Amino acid sequence: MANTNITGILEKMTGKDKDYRYMATSDLLSELNKESFKADQDLESKLTNIVLQQLEDASGDVSGLAVKCLAPLVKKVNEERVVEMTDKLCDKLLNGKDQHRDTASIALKAVIVEVTTASLSEKILVSLAPQLINGVTNGKSAEIKCECLDILSDVLHRFGNVITKDHAYMLTALLTQLSSTQASVRKKSVSCIASLAPCLSDDLLAKATLEVVKLLKIKRAKSDITRTNIQMIGALSRSVGYRFGPHLAEAVPLLISYCTSASENDEELREYSLQALESFMLRCPRDISPYCESILNLALEYVSYDPNFTDSMEEDTDDEVQDEEEDDESADEYTDDEDASWKVRRASAKCLSAIIASRPQMLSKMYQEACPKLVDRFREREENVKMDIFNTFIELLRQTGNVTKGQGDIDESSSRWLLKQEVPKVVKSINRQLREKSIKTKVGAFSVLKELVVVLPDCLADQFGSLVPGIEKALNDKSSTSNLKIEALAFTRIVMASHSPSVFHPYIQALSGPILSAIGDRYYKVTAEALRVCGELVRVLRPNFEAPSIDFRPYIIPIYKAILARLANQDQDQEVKECAISCMSLVIATFGDGLQRELPSCLPILVDRMGNEITRLTAVKAFAVIANSPLRIDLSCVLDHVVSELTAFLRKANRALRQATLGTLNSLVVTYGSQIGSSSYETILAELSTLISDVDLHMAALALELCCTIMVDRSSVKNVGLAVKHKVLPEALTLIRSALLQGQALQALQKFFAALVQSANISFETLLNSLISTAKPSQSGGLSKQALFSIAQCVAVLCLAAGDQKCASTIEMLKGILNDDSSTNSAKQHMALLCLGEIGRRKDLSNHIQIENIVIESFQSPFEEIKSAASYALGNIAVGNLSKYLPFILDQIDNQQKKQYLLLHSLKEVIARQSVDHTGQSELQDSNIVKILALLFNHCESEEEGVRNVVAECLGKIALIEPNKLIPALKERTTSPAANTRATVAIAIKYSIVERTGKIDAILYSEISTFLMLIKDSDRHVRRAAVLALSTAAHNKPSLIKGLLPELLPLLYDQTVVKQELIRTVDLGPFKHVVDDGLELRKAAFECIDTLLDNCLDQVNPSSFIVPFLLSGLGDHYDVKMPCHLILSKLADKCPSAVLAVLDSLVEPLEKTIGHKPKSDAVKQEIDRNEDLIRSALRAIAAVNRIRQRLQHEVEESDEQDNGHPFTCREVQFGAQRMSAEYFSVYMLGNRRVKLACRFRGDDPT
């Protein structure tokens, strides 16, 4: 629109008719929001003046629209004009009429929000900040002061670091307002100082803290001023985090003293003190350590603080129910108007929650001291406080689950064991809450039970019966809300899934009715949860098909009808549809023998659901459940249709659908193979061939498994064999050449060739030649090492499946290849050696004379890959007949010095196989063991690292077989004067710590400290070996090291520090190269800590680790930064308070990582490494951002209740924005495209 038209709008805005003014202002707003809108200097002046004038319009609607115009206007005018606007608005705020002050305040806030550039913010603050401070200090009314403080808080929150020169006088001015006679001014001042605090220098922060502490030490101060100063202490700690740590020595004793000495009526003083202590626990977790005991005792004392209500809290019995109800009625007589002691109890509960969240290492103590108290307080009379008690107990359970995740052992000092002892008391107390009238209380009670079962499955076997009435009442009572029903159903589902079916058999009749009624509920979430519970109920009713432990027949038809009503109804939520399909499949698979009449009408509905794209995946899985049923359900009425539909699904792009389809077809072929036509098999095999590739190895494995099933079950069908030969085999031979082939896909391919060789449609020789020919180098080059191993394994499986005669002829053929001295035969010799090794591992080859000598001749080959293959082959051949070939290998090691490295590798293959399989274990005892050990220990001091690593692995694997001999021998060598020997011993222990249990565990438990203490060895190689052993122990058997961690962790942390004595400069003539010999040690140490966070979190104190050790790692070398980013991500998820406490210090290293630009002449590898590092850093930042999201959710919930959360919304948001203000807001807060370093390089963000 032309400027003349804008001028017309401006004229109408000054008209007398308020409707005209409103419409004109609305038109202006529309124009300002257009990207194409531009204004010259004259128009800018007119626009700002008229909009500011409209703010004082007599019509509230017009002034409201004028406020909305300010945001887009700020973006359209130059910076000087914006500064002019803020000055005028501030003047209106300070000196304007009372009726216009609110509008001016809102307008000023709207302008500040839109300021995004550093230059503009600095110009505004130079003018605005002094005016606002004057408004606070120059005797204005309390209302004006509050508005000024509110706006100043926003300004400091966004741009506090821009005006550092003004911090001192601003702080002085604001501190004086803490003694104001107006409560609202004091409250706003606290918020304002908290916004300023993160930007203050350490000296100014110390000044602020000391000033407040000084005021707190004045015992005669007014109580309301004291309360404000305590709030100020808490706000400062929340705002600056770990930087408040040095001031805790003065603050904590003061707060504890105030809390304990406050008068009986001064509940607010106690509340604020406890809130401040809670903040210290969360925001200064490292420096608060000396005071944890005192704070815990204080919180435990005041969590039951209720001076106006006397209750013995004695444990009740069943015949005291009536008395309890009377007690509850009398408790209800007390209200918030009569006393505020509930605030103290609530603050205590949250303080306990903070201790639990920030101190996982104190869990055992929490169970001994806090758990009984919390369970006792479930009887809290104030509902909001009771919810906090529940939440604190749930936090205790969750932390227990976090720190004991994956730990199978439960000793009497572990938190899981201590929790198990409390279960009866917890259930008894929760049962009382389930009898309460309050819906909110019952929802909270079920939440506690649900979390209890998640952490301790099978813990309610003896108590479930007492909970049944509460479940019934929650589901049947007309006053029950949907939330209560969902929580009750969710608990019932989880408890049924985690306990033995026999636990529930006595209560089936009581539970089945309410569950089936809930299926018919009008709210879809209740229905869906009820259907899930019904699925568990079906499993409980018939856990054993051979010998039923309960008469389930009376329940079959009611369950079937309830589910069918939902299954047949198309007009309902997708979640309900899917749950109905899944549940009906379980019913048919479990009770199908009692539903013969109903199946012909039910099965077509399931088939119909396969045709619907929304329910297709669930329906496919449903038929897999039915097909796997031992009842062999009659599917004749729908089988052809089902197979046809499933075959078509193999062409769909949906990966999950194809995956489920392959599994379902496999089950159908196994159970109903004879009923499926040969033409269907042809079509299936043709579709399977398209899925066999290394693009998706998991899908390829499933396709091959289905192909094997078809070949084995339908081998007599001629078309099947031909289809496999022409369609599947070519794809399998292509797949076997892939360097990616491994795991499940490789195993499936081996099974495929074993099944195929027994087919009448293709001969053994043809298959063997096909496999051998795939190993030939192509024009594009030779095959990868992994591909050659894959081919060799498939050849071995093929030979064994073909029989002894075919196997013998193949071995002779392979021997012939090895006897051929032609130099052009190296690829064939390589393949022949691998094949012999794989066959020898599976079959005794002693009948083939001199085969070991033929193989060892290849040790003299000029090609390294052939020598390595020969070593591998010799070791695996020995596995097939240890009594013959092991002595041969040992003699060769003694007599062939030049071949020792290769022979040691052969020995390693033998020992590794024995340590896993334990077959032939007797042949590795006595004389052989003694000879092997003597040989290995002689090589411990070898200067070649490769030899030492092989020796260490052999020693570690032998230790699994003969721990009584090996562990003492290894322990003796930990004091060897040779560093190489000590390092080899430590690595040997690493190889001896495996996941499976064995007789070595008991010996290691008492001796492992000797080996791990090598972490303080003088030699860096030994220290790194000890760190690797510790990492393996933490991953595989954390119980071995938990008791040692208090001593080991400081030593481990020390290995993460850059040591200057390990850095050397190598002079290469034209330039110098810096070599860091400690790099690998630091990397290993951080990776070890990463593992400890997974399995030993309760022993690690994150607060003492993050600063300085993790902080140092985040600024270290590329190889160290990567594990440090992973550690930061884990800490953000598991110990968020520890991360938040030091968030400021993490900004700089992360910012440098993301902002790093490779040199202009950097090669592609360096560029790729840099981008990988940036991605890694961004993932860590995203994990930190999730803390903000969780906290913000907690704050919103808390605000809905009573504004009692220790972090305000602004503080939470500000905490996350500490990650470098605007910069990280781009990369961290919601930008899903993750533009990596595009800001710096201008690359394509994709």
C-alpha cells in the first residue's frame, strides 16, 4: 500500500468516532504485519507518535490494538526510533496519569520482547535502565515501583550482560528495596535481583550475598524483612547455581537456625528456609555435600510438622476402619484459614525430593531414615501436601530404578533390598488411601503402586489380595473419574504382567466384572486401557495349555462378547480399535478351542481390519499371535485371503509392516503350511527375493528365515525348489559378498544354504562352486575381510549339511589349492584356509593326514592376509581335535621363533573357543595348562604390543576355565618390575570379566582390587590397562567393583586430566609436531565413567565430577570430546540438578565446539570429523534442553496448585538460556533441522 494510503489510515486513527479509530488501528496492524511494508523517516515518526498517542485512547479496545501494533512496528523502524519509543513509554509509566500507567507498562514490555540485536539493546538500556532505577528509588508509589521492577526484571533477564558497567549501582539500589515496607515491592525486588545475579561478577555476587546474610544475622529485624531476605538467598542460589557454593558455609547454618528457632506461628519463615535449602540441594550439589545430613534431618523433622493437629499415626488394623473415617472427618475440620503449617510440610517434602534427586549415593540412607517417614505421612490430612508426599516417594522409587537398572543381585545393603522390606508397610498405608473419598488421593495412591511394581516386579505377590477391593471400588464407583479408572487399570495391567498368574487366580471373579465393564466405558482412553488389562487377564486365566490351574470356561464368552462389541464397531478411536484387535487375537489364541462356533463370524472382521491402513499393522500381528497358538486354531475360512493380503504387504514401503508380515507368514507356514497352495509359495518367494540385500540386514534375515521355513516344511513341492533356485539364490549370493553382513543375517544365510543343499533341485557341487566363485575378486576390487569370513562359514555349513563324503572331498579340494605354489593363486589360498578353519572348528579333521603341516606352510607366504588366515585356520582345526593338534601348536611355538606371533593367534582361537563352549575342557587341564601358561608368561614382557594383547586375551580366557590357577598367578605379576607385564596382567583381567556367571566370580570378587589399583601405577600404559579393566567390570559385573568405587573414582578422575609431562614436541625439520601420549588414557577414562553412569550411578557423585573433570574434557581433543558429550547427555537425563548447577560453566566449551571452523585447506576427513563433533555437541545440548522441558512441566503443574515450586517459569527458562542466549536458542530450542555449522560456513544444512 502506498504511503498516501497509510497517511489516510493515520488520519482516521485521530478521528472522533471510536469505531473509526478502532478500524483504522486494525488496518494499521495488518499493514505492519506485511513483510513488504517499508516506511521512510517521516512516516516512521508519524507512526510512532500516533501509536503512542493511541495507547491513551479512551476506548480500551483501541488502546489494546495499539499495544499489538508495537511489536511489528519495532521491526519496521530504525533503532533510534525504538529508543525514542521506549523513553516516551517509560516517561508515561513514571509520570503519566494513573489510568494510563498499566497500558504504558504493557506496551513497554511488548517493545522489549521484540528487541533482538545487541546494538539496539545496548542503546535502549543506556537510557531505560537509569529511569527505571530512579522510578524504584525516588519515592514513587508502590504501584509504580512494582511496575518498574517488573520491567527491569525483564530487561535484566534478556540483556543483563550488556550493561555490566551499571551493575554495581543497580545492585545497590535494588538491595535497599529488600527493606521496603511494601511486601509487593520486596517480592518484585527479589525477582529483579535474581534476574541480575547471573550477569554479576563474582565480586558483586559476593557483595549481594554478604549483604543479605548480614541482614539475616540481625536477630532483631522485623520478621517480614527476615522472610524476604531468606527468599532472596533462595532466589540467588536458583539463579546463579554453583556460583553460590562458596557462600553456603554462612547461609546454611543461618537458615537451619531460623527454621528451628522460629515461633510456632511463623510457618512462612520455615517454609522459605526449607525452600532455600531445597534450592541449595538442586543448584549447588557439590558444595552442599557437608550439610546434606543436617538438611535431611531437618526435612524429616518438619515433614510431619503439624502443631495444631494431634495424631498418633499408629498403624491401623482392619477393625479400625471406622475409627479412621472418624479421624478423617475430624481432620477435615481444619482448613487453610486456621493454620498454615501445611506449607512447612509441603516445603519439607519437596526438600526431601531434592535430596533424593541430587544424591543417588544416599539412597540406602534414604530408605533407612526417610522411607518410613514418608510412608507414615501418606495419612497427611492436606490433600496438596499429600500429593507432594506421594511425588517424593515416587521420586525415591524412580531413583532406585535408575541406579539399580540391570542389576540382578540384591544384597542387604542395596536400595532395592531395603525397598523390598518396606513393601508390606507401603501397601498397608496405600490401602488406607484407596479407602479415602478423595479422587485425587486415590489417583496418587495408584501412581505410587504403579511405580513400585515397575521398580520391583513381583513384589506384590503376597499383598495383592488386599488391594483388590480398592481396584474394584475405583472401577465400579459412579463417582470415579476417568483419570482414576485409567490409573487403576494401568496398575492392574502392570501388576498382572509382572507377577505369576497364580497370584491372581483367587481374585479373577472379583476383577473380571469391573474390567469388562470398563471396556464399555464412554471415554476412549479408559476403554483402551481396559482392553490392555483384558489381554493380561486372558494370559492369567490360561497360562498353561496342558494342565489348566483354574476353570476358565465361565469367563470365555463374557470376555469374547465384550471385546467383539469394540472390535466390530468402526466408529471409535484408533487406539481402541488397535487394542480390540490385539486383545481379540489373544482371546482366540488362548480360548480358541472353546470358541469354534464364534470364530467364523469373528475371523473375517480381523481380515477386514487388515484392509484398513490404520489398523493393518495391528491386524497382521494379531494373526501371528493366532498362528503361534498351540491350539492350532482353524483358519480355513480365511487362510487364503490372509496369505494373499500378507504377500501383497511385502511390497509396501512401511518397514514395520513388512517386518511384521514376514514374522506372521513364517508362523502361518509352520502351522498351516499344508493348507497353503503351491502358487502362493511361488509368489511369496518371488517377493522375498526383493528383500534380501544389505540395505536392511534385519529384513534380509527375516526373509531368509521365512525362505528356510518354506524349504524345510514344503520341500516336496517342486515349485518351491525352483523358485528358491531362480529367485532367492542369486540374491543370497549377492548378499554374501557384503562387507556389512553379520549377526542374525549371517546366521540366517548359513541356515539357508544348509536347507538348500538338501533340496532335490540343486546339487551340492553347484552350490559349492557358486559360493567359491563369489570369493573371486571382481573388476572393482577384492572382497572385504568380513565377506570372505561369511563365505567360509557358509561353505562349512554347506559341507556339514551335505554329509561326510561331500565334506571329505571338499577338504581334499581345498588342500589341493594350498599345495599349488602358483603366485597367482593367493586369493584361492586365502579362501581355502578360511574354509578349512571353519570346517575344522565344526568337525574333526584328523583323518586328513598332514593337514596341519599343509596349513602351517602358509605361514611363509609373502602375503599378510594369507598368514593371518593360516593362523586362524590352524587354531580352528585344533578346536575340532584338541588332543592331536594342541600339542602340535605348543611345540611349534617353542621351536619356531619367527612364527610365534601367528602361532599365538592360533592358540588364542583354541582358548577363546574353549572358554565359551567348555567342550574339551578336560584336554586343557594339567600338563597342557601348565605348558600354555609358562609359554604365555614368557611373552608378557614382549616389546611388541600385538603380542602382548594376544597373550593377555589368552590368559584372560584361560582364567575363565581355570580361575584357581590363573588368578593367583596373575596377581603375583602385578608387582613385576616390568611395566609391560603389569599392563598385560591388567588386560588379561579385562578379558576374564564376561557377562555370564562362572566359578571365576567368587575368586575375582576378593582379588580384583589388586588389579584395579594398578590405575595409580607410574606407567601410563599400565594405568590405561587398569582403566579398561574397570570399564569392562562396570559393564559386565558391576557388583565386583561397587565396594571399591569410593577409592577408585578419585584415581579414575585423575586420569581425565591433561598432564603436561605426557605432552612432547617432535621436531620434523620443516615443522614441529605435538604428540599427546596421555590422549588414549584420557579417552579410556571418560569412556569408563560413561559406563559407570549406566551401571553404578548410586556410587558416582556427579557434582564432584562435572567440574572440573567433565568441563576439562569438553574442551579437550576430538577423541575426548565425543565421550564427554555422551556423558553430559546421560547426566542431563539422570542427574539434571547436577547439570543445572554448573550450566554456566559448560557454555564456553560447547560454544567453541559448535563454532569451530576447519582450516581452509582441510581434507574431507577433517571436515567430516568436525561435523560429527558438532552433531555430538548438539545432541548433548538437546539433552540439556530436555531438563528445561521437564522443569517447565513441573512448574506449570505447581503453579496450577499453589505457586510452590522452587523454580519459577522465568527462572527455568532462564536456566536453559544460559547455554549462550540467542546462539543456543537457534540450535537447541526447537530447531529440528539442526543446521550444524551452517551459520559459520554457509553450507547446505541438509
